[in-house]
Amino acid sequence: MKVFGGRFIASTLLLLSLIVLSSVSVAFAQETDDPVKIEIYKRFYDNRNNNQAAAYTAARDYLQKYSKDKDQYVDYLQKWVMFYERDERKRTLPGLINEKKFAEAYSVGAKILADEPDNLRAQIDLGYAGYLAASAKNETFNADALNYARKAIAAIDGGKVPGEWAPFKGKEDTLAYLHYAVGYLTLKLNPDQAIDSFLKAAQFESDIKKTPSTYFFLGSAYEAGPYKAQSAAYQTQFGNKTETPESKVALDKIKVLLDRIVDAYARAIASAGADPKTETSRKEWLAHVTPLYKFTHGDSEAGLTEYIASVLSKPLPPKP
């Protein structure tokens, strides 16, 4: 799981301060004799660069009391507050995802994208956050996450680059995780599409390529999608009937899918290695794949151990 760390946000606030405040700060005290007004504005002015949270509080206090003035100070503070809130949303989004506060994260993300519809960094984060939420049994954000992830993939494929790739290692790592997220989020409703996503995820030089779950989910997608559909069609058309050229062709297609499933599970087992944390999963995967392997190997599991041991040295087979 990726950890979303803090980011440098290129702020417009400093630029605003340099342009406007250099000229208005001295004049301000000469334009009013309201001590409260002067105190609040001074609190804002003194904190605007080194303690923007305090400056924000002062700016909000000022606007609450004096927004009806409609002067240059109100106009400036309204803009300052707007840019501060935009930057703050970008700063807080990664932390909300890390803390698994997904409802807040998607609310904040929606506001970021309302201001900047093409904000690639937010699209990436929200696309992958959907996988994190769904893997924690919260599928509320699946549709939104899929939309964001697909937009991010299209933007990156089109040459767009975010301000920074972190928490991912770079372009390929980001694309691998996004395709993985899309595969995971489509696995239940459209396993056939999920196959395409997991195959793409595994093509990039990324940790995803070495992750057992990538291949476990790929095998599951083959089983739940084309294998299930073609097996059902075979039983309906040819079950308990004499073999014909048509039934042989249909059975051969099913065997090809079985080969893909066996390959995927073998990769999951091989990728897991001897890690004690994956021992239970490895045993389950082996128990699952053994009868499938035997079906296409004369009811024998001879060679399966060797097959698993060498499978990662072979190219990942394409979708039939």
C-alpha cells in the first residue's frame, strides 16, 4: 500500500503578499481609527508568510466583521482566503487518504477538481484511494475512483505530468498502480475488462509486477469472466453429447483459458516466494490450481512444481 506523504504546494499566496501587502500595510493604519480593525489586520499581516494558518484565522475574522466595506483590503483578503483554502485542500488530501478518511478525502478532492478540473495529482490520488477503500470493504467510492483513475491514465498516456509522482516512484509505477486499481474495482462487475487492466498493470517495471495479488486477481478475472461464460455455453450446447468438430473447437478454447488461469495462479504462488505471511494464501492457491492443471495434463499433476518454479522467467501470456 502506498503512503501519501506531504507535498510542496506551489502557492499563489506569497505572490499576492508581495504584490499587494508591500504597498497597503503602511497605509492601512492611516486609513482607519478602529483599533479592532487594525489589530486583526496586523495579526494577518504579521503571520501571512511564516504562519499562514494563523493568518487565515485573522483574515476570516476580518472578513466576518468588515466584509461590507467593499474596499481594497476586503477584496485582497477574500482572494487570499480563496487561494489559501485551495492550497490547504491539496495539502490535506494525502493525509486524509493515509488516515482512511475516505468520505472526507473524496469531498475535499471534489472541491479541488471543481476549481481545477484537470488537476492530475488529485485524479491520481483519488483513483488509487478507491482501491484502498474497496480493499477495506468500502465500495462507496468505486464509481468515482474508476472515473478519476481512467482520467489520470489517459492524461499520463497523453504526456501530462503531475507536479510530483510521490508516493509513486515515477510514471511507470503510477500507471501500474492505477491500472491495478481499475482492475480491482471492475473485477466484480466486469471481469473481462479487469483482465485487460491487470495485464497492463503487470507490464510496467513496478512493484505491482512482483506482487502476488496482481496474478491472483488476474486468474480470478479469467475464471469469473470468459472461462465461466464459455464453460456455461459449452455445457448448454455440447454437454453429454458425442464430440463433434464444433464441440472440440469450443473445448480447445476453454483449455486455452484454463492455461491462462493456471499461469496466473502459478505466478501468484511464485511471486509470494517463501514469505511466511503468504503461506496460507500459497496453500489455497496451490489447492485451487492443481485440479485445473491436471485437467489439461492428462489428469496428472506431474510437472506442476517445475512449472511454478520457472513461470516468472516466461513472458506473461496475452489475453486470448
